[in-house]
Amino acid sequence: MPNETAPAEMADNAPEVSEPLTTSEIADDDWRSSLSEDIREDPSFSKFKDVNSLAASYVNLQGHLGRDKIAKPVTDSDWDGVYDFLGRPESPDKYEVELPDELPDQVKAQFNDETLSSFKQQAHKLGLNAEQVKSLVAWQAGSMGQQYEAMNEIQGKSIEDGERALKEEWGRAYDQNIDFAKKAFNEYGGDSLAAKMEASGLGNDPDVLKAFANIAKSTMADKDLVGATSGAKMALTPDEAKSEAASIMAHPAYTDRKHPEHNALVKKVQGLFSEAYGE
């Protein structure tokens, strides 16, 4: 009679059968095993860890296909092609530039046709596109305009400070000496010098005014300075008044009350002190 327990024993001793690997397990283990032998070992696949990363790379590649591309330039002709592709105009004169509306005339004058033409030639040689040239010129003009305004502000403050010091130094003779300086401008420089002084701003420079006032006093007759009117008197600066007063006080008559000129000299010194100290 057959042993009814045999099948059970055979079942216990039978070799175990492995479960088939899932798709995900194959992909995680070695996804390239599913490829044909002629391509599975291609080194270009080594950077992909699974099928999903390969598919993502393919989608990205498809997105770039059909776009305009630039080949790596080697020759000068290649570079010309790149520059033209990026927007360089066909010739330097095709560049268009615009200067800021608020730019001072003195700065605008520096962007003349000759200067701009030279810049455009160089820009075209370097391969700059139209927008780059337009932006660079506008930036340079704006920067120069700011520097010009800053210099004017500094110069203006310097002139104000100098004028204040000159008024203190000249005292009541300030207006008179300014007039003397102008007469010296006209006498020794003429219209040409006056125009240059005006254009450069030196005509208002305290040091220049002081120099020309002294030139006028040293070289021009009193009648030409203060006029030929009888009784005309030249105003003195505080230092000039002090110097003249000191000279009079050194005269023997000033200290000698019995001297016939004593009173007149004392009175004159008092007047000079009044001019010197504004009393």
C-alpha cells in the first residue's frame, strides 16, 4: 500500500524556487541588462543611475533640438559670425547712441562726431552689439556729467570761500578792487582774455581777482583807476590802512603835540584806523 505521507516528505525536501525579480528591482540593480549587448556597455550610460534619469535626459535634449546654436569659434571669420549672431550691426555707422537730456553742454561737446565715430569703430572691432554700445555711451556720458557737476560744486564752494576771505581782507575797498581787476583785464588782456576767463570760471576766482587788482594798482595811474574827478580818493584795504597809519605814527610830528602838523596827522591816523577796523 502506498505511503500516504510520501508526498509530504517530498514537499519538505524539494528545493526552494526563487520569486521572479520585479521591474523596479532590475532597474535598481542594473538597468542596462535589459539593453542589447552592442550598446549596454557604452560609457555614455554610466552617468545614468536608472531608466528614469535616462528618460529625463532625453526629454531635456529634445527641448533643445531646433534652437539656434553657436559653434565654438576658432578663426576670425568664426568670431565675426558669432558677433553678428549676437547683434553686432553690419558696419560701425549703424550704431545708434543717445545722450542724457540733462547732460551739461560742456560735457555734450566732448561727444562730438569724431569721438563717437572712433568709439564705434573700436566697438565694432570688439564685436559689441547695438544695445551694448548704446548703453555704454549713455553710461559714460552720465558719469562724466556727474563728475562735471561735482567739480562745479567744489569750485563754487571754493570761490565762495575765497570771496568771503577776500571781502574780509579788502574790507571797504572790495568793490573798488574788483573794479580795478576788471580794468586790468581789459587793459592787458582784452576781449580774448576776458572770454577765456569767463568760460573757465577764472574770472571769478579770488586769487585771480587779487592778482589783477594788484597789477592795476602797480601799473595804472590813479586817475585811470578812480577817475579824474577832483577829490576822488582811492579806498584802502585794512592792511594798507594799517601800514599807512604806522608810517604816519613813525613821523616825529605825530608824537610832538607842539608840532604844527601834529593834529592833522593824528586825525589822519584815526581815519585810517577807522578804515582798517571798520569803526
